[in-house]
Amino acid sequence: MIYKVTLNGKVYEVEVEKGEAVIQAEYEAALPAAAPAAPAAPAAPAASAPAAPAPAAQAGANAVPAPLPGNINAVNFSVGQSVKAGDVVIILEAMKMENEIVSPKAGTLTKIYVQKGAVVNTGDPLFDVE
């Protein structure tokens, strides 16, 4: 079977047979022509400009960030509860794997930024522990 694969602007024709792949041809990819830029619209007066979006919740100095993007499957503690170092506070599902997000130190949870079912990105604050 022959496949065409585009990688870094080059097209590779690859023939795959019984677990073995052989490159048949290599050539530059034909990119579509860029559309001409539309002229810029005149600036609207400042009074009619839409309101700026509300700022995201500010993470505290002791916030524990999400180590990878994923979905929150469980929040095992609530604000005000005491935790020990190593307690599993949040279960974060990423790529069908459940990752335990633990408290880095003993203390009290002062804020939880996520809830079950939320989607987080890498670096998003999950909880504060003081």
C-alpha cells in the first residue's frame, strides 16, 4: 500500500508492505496561495469598544499547578480541610490515565480552583495549600 505523508513542507510517498516501509519519492509540498489581506477597518471610537473580559482567578503563592492538560475526575478534599504531604487531593485524567495530584506539604486547603468535570491546561492552578 502506498501512502503520501506531508512532513515539514515535504511530501513523502511511502510504500508499506508486511511491516516494512520504503520511501518511493520525496518532493516539496504545494501550499495553497495566500489570500490577499483585506484592508483594515477604521478604528471604532473608544466609547463603543466592548468591555474587556473579566480576569481569570488569580492563583495564590502556594498554588499547585496542573502538571499536564486533562479532565478533573475527582476532588477529594474541600476548602478548610487539613492535608498531609502526599495526600491525593485531585485525580486528573489525561490520555485515559488517572494521575494523582498530591499535596506538596502538610497544611490547610485555602482555595480549590477546579471542580469535577472541569478541563485544565498545563500550569492552570488546581488548589492552594498553606
